[in-house]
Amino acid sequence: MYQYTEFDREFVRARAAQYRDQLERFQRGELGEDEFRPLRLQNGWYIQRYAPMLRVAVPYGEISSAQLRVLARIAREYDQPSAELFAEAREKQDALGPVPLPGGGSVHSRLTVGYGHFTTRQNVQFNWIPLDKSADVMELLASVDMHGIQTSGNCIRNITTDALAGIAPDDVADPRPFCEILRQWSTLHPEFAFLPRKFKIAVSGSREDRAATYWHDVGLHLVRDPEDRLGFRVLVGGGMGRTPVTATVVREFLPWDQVLNYLEAVVRVYNRWGRRDNMYKARIKILVKAEGQRYIAEVEAEYRAITEQDGAPHTITPAELDRVSASFLAPRISQGNALPAPDGEGQVDLEPAYQRWLQSNVTRHRDPHLRAVTLSFKRLGQAPGDATGEQLDAAAELAERFSAGEARVTHDQNLLLPWVRARDLPALWHAARKVGLAKANIGLLSDMIACPGGDFCALANARSLPIAEAITQRYQDLDELHDIGPIDLHISGCINSCGHHHSGHIGILGVDKDGKEWYQVTLGGSDGSRLSGAPGAGKVVGPSFSAAEVPEVIEAVLDTYRAQRRSSGERAETFVETLRRVGLEPFKTAANGARFAAREVA
């Protein structure tokens, strides 16, 4: 992990002190709401449907056990609204009523407190911290080198990458040093503090794109040219929301040392010509789509001016790359005796549950003696990506005992342990199972992505979490989940697509129709990974469905897949393979048939 210098620490502490001063002036009435709003947003403080929401930056997903313990403390001690506020919020939620389930029963919204929430952009959010406690929280975060800087606002947001960065067998090069250099360059960049709209960058260092780079404003792929020189393939103009667009390749090869100079050109041209009159058309994807080659030509001209006239001021020197890379050396891990399983438990190699966990939660590592292990935070009765203070503490202990004190927040809203000795897998499985983090469902249907939706977010048109809970209730049988196989289910509560519904093999989008909650279902989306194929948005299967119909529709779609899939030996077609072979129509017919069946039962 990157090790903060004294300058870094002083910077974060000063920022926390500055925020305390701003908050106190606001509380005294010396700053009005309009004056204080941009100041709190610059530190990650939103005001959501019922209470403040804090977004904590976790640059490129790397997080230490000490940081997890502080997040656990925040969940327990600060993510606690007043009884009056919570009662008021609960009353408003109760007025919406439960989500009915087919065949009877219902799912209620769960306005839980004392949780952290892992986001798809590798950050952590809290939903109930009172504003008058916010400065205390910022100082607590600063004590472990954390903050909320640029997790909000029209600026360059948190730099993301693959959770397997630097440890995957297919890595071309480790992207983490470049992510850190990008973070330092973009933080409080004076020219790019007020862009037309927010700006997101993802970096991939592997042959397989596990960072969903095509769906970002800028995607960077580390590649090698025919002479084995390292550089970047540069993609610009991806994004979801109202207009889902996959990014355009604007440079097939850019020398690695020029990436900051080139990004300066990319963002400067966007800052100059991006629309500011309409927030729905302000993202760079709209500019790239509208201008095409003209935009690319202007970026190249700006880049030439930066390198030829200005002397390429942001060229990364080998010494600087070496300095930053020194923080990302593999930890020294003894290959001595295996750690004992808790409570003296013995060998587990023959246990089916353990073998299933090895299959779904354990990933190969570039070091043949090590493995990467994903802790599942997807369980019945808990929103996808939510983690209690106790679970965060448990994850910190697992990281300390099994992973050199390091974990990583994943795009799929889980935690990954990157430095696990292969011989310690049985002990880790026992320990993780004991604290409820060893569910063998990674990459399967119940390992779904979901945004907080209308239960918390003021922008949402519909609730996401009860839909996620209803589907999770229906698919609890691990035998069935493993038979269905790998599948990405993504749920968003509004068109902003924080749940990345566009890229899901199955996507669910909450929409508003005459003040009521409805849900649109899409099929065949892809984030660009090897399993999903070429990146692209899913296709809508029909008119919107009611909440009660959604589980029936999902079941009908999956039944169609199992009826249509082909097998070769022990390998069966995945859902997306079958969908692409037979086309959308059989699935669309099944989905709409489920709608009518559900209405007849009702």
C-alpha cells in the first residue's frame, strides 16, 4: 500500500482542521447554507433523503486493517441519528408501504443504522452521521490517512482500478503506482476544480479489463508495444446515466511517462467545450459523441502545445515512478507452517462447502504460493455492500491474520484479501465462516450490485434494496446458484445508474410512473470483462414491471436460460453466452409472460 509521507499527513490534517473551522462558522451563522454547501461537498458530505451522507475516499480500493477499524468505530459511534430523526424517516418509509412478493408476503425497507457501505467505485459511505459530528469524523479519518476530498463535486473523482491490481497472473504491469501518481496530480488541481460535470478515471494493468474502463470518462489500459515498451491505451467518453455510452479509443499507445501531460489535454479540452447549460448533457461522453474526431484532434493539438511549447511539465520521471512504486512492493510473507484453524478444527479439504468456497471466492495469484480471497458482504437481511461495525472489525482481524494487514474494496461491493498463503486457506475459511463472511457466492446471482436507492438517496425514483432482498430470498440455495453459474445482476434506483444496471447481464432500473415505483429490466449488458465480453449496455425486455412482478420476471428469464443453454462435457454455457446465441426474443417473451402470470395470481 502507498505509505503517506509527513507532507501527505499534514495536508490531510490541515484539511480536517479547515473543515472544522468552516462547520463552526456555519453553525454560528457566519456562513449561509449556499456558502457552506460547496465546502462540505468538497469533503464528501452530502445531504440525502433523511440525513447527511459521508463518502470516504479509498483510492484505488486499497485499505489497511487500521483504516477498517476506524471505519468500524465510525459505524458504531457516529452513524447514529437522533431518535426523533430516525422515527421521522421510518414513518415516511412506512408510508410507501412494503414491496409485495408474488404468492403472498412482502419485503419492507430497512433503514438500518451503524453501517458502512462499499460502493462500486471502491469508496465507503455512511448514511446517518449528524452534521454537528462531521468535523470529529474528519479528524478521526485523518488519524489513519483517510479523508473525503473530491468524493463529490465537478472534479476528478476517486481513481479506481482492478481489485487484483499488482497480483493478477495476467498483469501487464502494476497499475497502482500510476493510480497514486494520478491521485496526487488531480487532488485540488486548480484548473480542474470546477469542471462541467464530475469526472471519473479507471486504470487497468491486466490483459482482461476487470476495471470496467470503457464505462468511465477516461479509461487507461497498460499495454506494451512490439518493442516491449510500456505505455497506455487511452479511452475517453464512457459513461452510464441517461445516455449510456462506451468509451472511444483515442490513443492506441501513449508512453507511460506522458500520461499526465496527455490527461491534462483531455480534461482541458473538455473543460473548455463541455456543456454547462444542461447538467444532463455536461459529461464528457456527450462532447465526444457530438464532436467525434474533432474532439480528438483538439486534444492532440493541446497535447502538442503542452509538450512542445510548455516543456511537458507533468512528465513522470523514472525516479518518481520508482519512488511511488516502492510503496507497492509485495509484503514479506513467511512460507512457514500453516496457520491453525480456529478452535482446533482439523482438515477441511473434503468438505463440499469448503470446495465450493475455493471455487467461487478464491482467485489465482501471480505468486504461486499465494491466493486472493474475496469476503462476501452479500447476505439475506443485509443490503448489498453494507457492513456493520462488527463486520468491519472482523474483516480487519482477518486482514491482519491472513493478508499482511491489507484488504481491497471491490467493484462488486465486497472486500478482497490480496496476500493469503495457499496453505492458510482452510484456516481462513473457518475464521471467515465464523463471522459470516465466507458465503460461496462470489460472481453468482446473489452477489448482486445495488445502489442505496429510494431508501436513502434523494435522487432515486424507486427503492433498490427491497428488490435486492426479494431476489436474494428467492435464490438462497447455493446448489441452484452454482447451477445457474456466473451472472451479474445490477440494480439502480434511478437513471443515474449508481448500481451500474446498464452493464449487468441482468439490469434492473427503478422508474417513476405517476408517483409509483416501477422497474425496467435489461438483459445482455457487459462491463468488458472476459466473462461478459465486449462492453455494452443491456437491451430492455419490455414495459416496466411492478415491484411484485420483478422476482417472477427474473425467475422466468433464468428458467429460459436453463432450458436453452448448451453443454459441452462438464462445461455449460453461461447466461450471456446463451443470450447472445439465441437472441433476446425468448427471454423477452418469458419476462412478459411472467408479468401476466403474476397479475393473474394477484
